[in-house]
Amino acid sequence: MNFQVPQFIEVEDKIFGPLTFKQFAYLAGGGGTCFLIWSLISFKPLAIILMAPIAALALALAFYRINNRSFILVMESALRYFMSGKLFIWRHQAPETNTEAEQADSTKKGVQVPRLSQSKLKDLAWSLDVKETIR
């Protein structure tokens, strides 16, 4: 029994001519809002000034993509960023330095660190493994 595997699932279907349903909805909503403003405001230059940003937003929502993401997702991310808290606290921590005296004290306390002397590469690999297991 053969089954068809769907392909191109990330591409939306064109429903209204060359437009997808989302594009059509954005353009219809923007056009309807512009028509409402044109009908309700008798001073036409003011109506045009009010309609321009609405028409631009509708066109951007329908067609504009930033980094292959739709404009509505970019607007949502920007809104979340501006509405969320931005309190970052940085606390400086001095880097830990192990001097020879501290290493000698640690060996006296019962921590025995064996010294490998076959080659420097093996010493380095062993010390990296020990530091990794301590963390």
C-alpha cells in the first residue's frame, strides 16, 4: 500500500488568486478600516492622513518579511521585548587564582594530586580531565 507524503508543507496555499488567506484577511481588514475612515470623516485630507498608516500596516502584514519571518511575528517579538522587564544585574566575581602556597595547603589537607611525568601532553590531558570532573 503506497501513501503520498506531503511536500512543501511550509508553503501556504493560494486561495484568493495570488493571495493566501492570511494576506487576504490583512488586506481586507486594512481596506475595510480605510473605507470606514473615509466614510466617517468629512475633511478628506485628515482622512487620508489617518488612512496612510493603516494601509501601510496592512500591506506590511500581508507582504513584508524580515529574515524570512512574517511581519506579524516580528511585531509580536518587538512588543514582547518592549513590554517585558529588563533588569540585568551584573556582579563581578574575581577569577580564582591558585598559587603554589594554596596548592601546597590543599595537598596537606589530604587531597593528593598525583604527578604524571611521562610526557607533558599526558599531564595536560589528565589535568583537564580532573578539572572537568570537579565541575
